[in-house]
Amino acid sequence: MGKKYHLFEVYGIELEYMLVAKSNFKVTAIVDQLLTKKNGSLTSDIENGEIAWSNELVAHVLELKTNGPTANLNNLANSFHANVVEINALLKDFDAQLLPTASHPLMNPDTDTQLWKHSYSEVYALYNRIFNCKGHGWSNVQSTHINLPFFNDEEFEKLHAAIRILLPLIPGLCASSPILEGKNTGFKDTRLEYYKTNQKEIPEMTGKVIPENVFTKKDYHQTIFEPIQKAIKPFDTENILDHHFLNSRGAISRFDRNAIEIRLVDIQECPKADIAICVLIIEVLKLLVSEDLVSLENQKKWEKEPLFDLLNDAIKHGENSVITNVEYLHLFGLKEATTQQNVWNHLFNLVKDSIDESHLEALQTILTEGTLATRILKAIADDFSEDHIQKVYGDLAVCLQKNEVFNP
């Protein structure tokens, strides 16, 4: 374990992108060739200054992440974008490019999925044996992860309490996966719709997505880790799986590195939008942790079931999800039923003085024009032909290359 940090002292951000062929738009499983080209020999991790690159479970997804904890979020979008431009330049020789958003709108996971075959592959193979990783929920889900440190149990309690009550609002800010296999799925956040049942074979792993209301390391182990270890034992005969990785809730507590990782954020069209969303989420969490809005005791008492109900509605309706649970709205200083979009506008107004102006354009677009899922559907209109879908997502790939917010 490395150095321990206090609340909001540093951050770790991870962005996942898929590789697609330029000629036919199909996912292309050549992350190993990309990493080899950059490094000179095959590797699963590359440190590239402030940003590191690494492989994922499937061979067409690349993860870019802060190279260690960083205190400065304001220049991060530019750092990520510089790496995107470099990767796209490397991919030219392979007729490929990076594609943003949380899911490929035309992918057939049964025929298009290849698992990573190199380092760590024995773990991926075991996962595949248990869960069959060919479905959309494994091979067509790109997300943004936000890692936030805590120093001790006291800080863990505050951070975990704040994150748990904010999780149901996340799809209302960043849903970006409305189309699968060429159809409007009816869910603004289809990635999370799959996330809920992805590991149904061992339900202890994901639970109700919202973590249980436990606020010490000891309680977390007893309530979450121990049931997971017990449930996986019959499958993990070689003892190669780590409970930190097996925990698949929407926020996972990594006591091995004293951080909580938020996993419910769909990746956007460009790093400018991703980092703006991360900054807004972090500023709202700071507000909750400060107890200026609501006491820690009031945050802690929320059970996972009512929070899951709110999340579930947001997965379907995104920012248009109507919150009627007035007791929940009271947490944020609101008094009557309203949409997630209104809640986020309210929260933005509470914290905007703490947000660097470089993030404001992206946040204004999201808060006024809607989630990326909504903007994608607006651009598609009623034309779900393959050509038109490719055109719209081609525009999104251009947004990624230029680091521009998508506003059809």
C-alpha cells in the first residue's frame, strides 16, 4: 500500500475507450498491438507522463488513467486529450480510432468479443467461465471511475455516507448509453441496466449496486467482503481472485489503497466533459462531507433499497427521472418532487463558485441540453439506420479527437 491521503487531497480518474475500425466501425480487438507499437514490445501497462495506459478484460478496450494520485483536476482534461490524440495517431496504421460513450451502438457481443489473452488472462478466463463475459454487460461498457482517498475509519465513514446518497443521481448527469444493437433500448443508461444483473450468478458481488450502509473497515469486511469470498469459493478453486476486485457495487471501497472508487459514471464524448462531471460530483461530495447541507447521521441512516429505487428510475429516464421521495430531496435542501435535471442544477448552483471556469461550458451543456444519452437520441431523431447511427457516432469520435462537447 502506498502513501495514505486525507479526504479530497488527491484524486484518481480512469477513462475507458473502445477501439473501432474506421472503415466499417466494428470494434477492433487490437489493444495489444497498440500497446506494442507504443512500447516497442508487448506490455499491459504504459506510463506516459501524467497519464498511464492499460488493457482491460476485453481486447478492444483501453483504459487511460491518472499516473498515480493527482491534486490538480483543472488541467487533467488537456492531459487526457493529448493522450487521445497520440493514440489516434498510432491507430492510423491499423485503420482504427478511439470511440467515446459507454456503449457501441451496433456491436454484436457474441461475435465481436475477444478477451485479453496476455498478462492477468487467467483471472479473465476464470471470470469468463463463471459469468460468460460475452454479453453487453462485460464487453460493451465503458465508464469513468473516480477514486477518492480516505485516511482512516473516521474519514471513510464521512466519504462512504456522502457517496452512497449521491449514487442515485449519477445517471441523471452522465448517462451515455441509449442505443444497443441499432435500437433505442428505452434506457438512457443501458450500461447500468446491464451492470445490475451482470453477475447474477453470484448476487453477493453486486448486491443492490448501492453499497450497504456500513461505515467502518471491520463492518465492511463482515457485511460485504466475507459473503463475497464465501460465495466465490466454489468457483475460485485456484484462489486467484481478490475480494477488492470481486466487489462490484456502484462504489467500491479499496482498503488496500485507502480509497473509494465510484463506478457508475458513463464515459462521455470527450475528456473535457468527463472531467467537468468528475469535478461537479467531487464538489457536491465535499458539500455533503462538510455537513453544511445535512448531518452525517442523516446521511448514514439511508438503507440501500430506497436509494436503489431512485437509481433504477434514473437508469431508465436519466435527467428526466422524477424524484418523488421528498425525504431524499430534503438531503439536498429541496422541498418537493422534481426531476434529476433540476436537482443537478440546484446542486451546481450551490457549488459553482468552487468550480474552475474551464469546466463550465461542458456543465452548462449537460445541465441545459441534457445528458449525452439525450443529445445522442436527439441527433439520431427517428433514423436508426446503420448508416445514420454510424454518422452520429462518427461525430462523437470527432468530438473526442477535438475535445469538444457534443451539442446537436
